[in-house]
Amino acid sequence: MNHHLSKKKTDSSRSRRIEMKVVHTIAEVRQWRALFAGSAKIGFVPTMGCLHEGHASLIKQSKQDNDFTVVSIFVNPSQFAPTEDLDQYPRTMDADMTLLKSLGVDLLFAPTAKVMYPQGIPLDVEKQRGPFVSVLGVSEMLEGKTRPNFFRGVATVVLKFLNIITPTVAYFGQKDIQQFVVLNTMCNELFVNTTLIMMPIVRGTEGLALSSRNKYLCDESLQIANNLYRGLHAAETMLTQQRAVCTRESLLDTVQKIWQPFIDQGDFKVDYVSFADWTTLEEVNKFDGKVIISCAVYVKDRKDTTRVVRLIDNVVV
Ligand code: AMP
């Protein structure tokens, strides 16, 4: 065991010589994992692929904190509603593998849906069979209102991954802040022996949070989508500077002022803007604790106007 560890550390401190291992079955992951039982720190970054700098930031942190880093790529059917974009979700496996290799990832686990859901996984919840994990309460707020089974799908697949990989630490992005709250609750209260870490949002130069779904938008609409963050950032500034006198209305007004031209032109349709407590995700009227300012907005593509992309973003103040 120690032999493996010291070899790995020597290799990674010089130029890296160990190739990334790519596996598709649970048995292969377990075989790899058994080499390090009890001795090494294993970091895990679950993804749906179409990787960008946001994903890379999680992986780099894992590389720093752990002896080995595992990444999964799996577009998880159970978190998509029948009306959502499962089939269209961008899949860029070759480019993803190149990036993961360049980052020095040790193991890529890319299972099929059959591996993760032995009984199959129809999108219609009524037809689903087998175990599913619901984290009641926090799953029903914010995103859960528009996407009722989304966090059930996320919690289920992440628990499966944690059971397969048994990582020491798993990394998630603040970009999906509610996901972090849901998963952290799941791990704490199902006594999962993995520590979850939330990493800051990686943004483009003009503020747009990087997201695989940004790929759906033309350049002009991406430019316009920067205003999502401008709106949230204005509310963040207001809250930071005038916390004692802020009201929901004044904060909403601030966001609205920035978004209104784009709402008027049909670029934005707001799903929600929320000012919520950091732990319960309940909407707040007083702003004395840590507040999540978050939003979901439908952005219409200017090039292909039949295309509407739902983007989420948040800031924590
Ligand atoms: P996804 O592939 O979209 O499921 O994302 C995999 C992980 O990357 C999740 O924990 C996301 O929160 C995280 N992530 C996605 N976009 C970003 C970003 N712009 N900055 C930081 N983390 C991100």
C-alpha cells in the first residue's frame, strides 16, 4: 500500500508519468479503489461532462488536497424531467478526456445508465423502479419548485457514486448552491463518510457563470446573459453597503433595473429571484445572516428564437 502511495507522490512531484485510467464498470472502480484501502486520500468530482474551467477548478482543488483524484462523467437521466434536454445535453467525451488527462486526473469513471440504474431509468417518475433518495425540505425550495424531481435524481446518483468510489472528499460548485445544500444534508443525515466541499463560481470575464448549457446560446445572447450576474451583483453591493436598511423590495428593484431592458426585448423571462437563508433556503425578510441571492432566468437565443435556455446563478452575501 505505502509502496503505491510513495510511488504516486514521487511521480506527481516530477513530470507526471501515470496515465489516467478510464473505466466504465463498478467492478473496475472497486478494483482500483481496493489498491488504496484505508491509506490514501481520494478526491472525487462528479460531472455531467462538457467540461469547462468551472469543472477544472474543482479538479485542481482535489489534486491539491488529495493523493488521488477521481472524476465521473455521467449525464444522469433521473434528474431530467421528460420535457427537459436529456437528449440534447452536450456530450464532448474526447475533449473532456484530453482536459482530464492534462489536469492529472487518476481515474475517470464513465458508466452507462444501465450500470447506474440496473432496473432501467424511464424519465416518467411513475414508471421508475428501485431505490431513490429524497432529501425532503431543502429539495423543495428554489429550483425544486420548477424542477420537482430534480434533486431526487441528483441525490440518488451522487449517493450511488459515493458508495461506489468511497472518496474521502467530494467537490461541488457554488454555481449549483442548492445542490450543495441538499447533498450536504444527505451526507450528514445518512451518515455518509465523505466530506463535501463547495468551490467558488468560475465566471467569464464579464461575469457570466460558466455552464455547459451556455453552449446552447449564440455569442450575442451570451453577451446579454452577462447581465444576469450584473443584476445579482448590484443587489450584492447594495446588501453589503446598506444591510441594515435593505428590504426585499429595494433589492428586487435593484436587480429589476438592470434586467428590465432585456425583459422588455424578450431576451429574459424570469423564473425566480430569491433572497434566502443560507442553511434553510427559506425566503428572508431580514438580512442579518448569510443570504443567498439566486435566480433562474429563461434566456431566449437571438439566433434561433425557438431556443430558450434556463440559466441559474447566485451570490452569497
Ligand atoms: P455539471 O457537470 O454541470 O453537473 O457540474 C459538475 C460540477 O461542476 C457541479 O458541482 C457544479 O456545481 C460544478 N460547476 C459547474 N459550473 C461551475 C462554475 N462555473 N464554477 C464552479 N463550479 C461549477
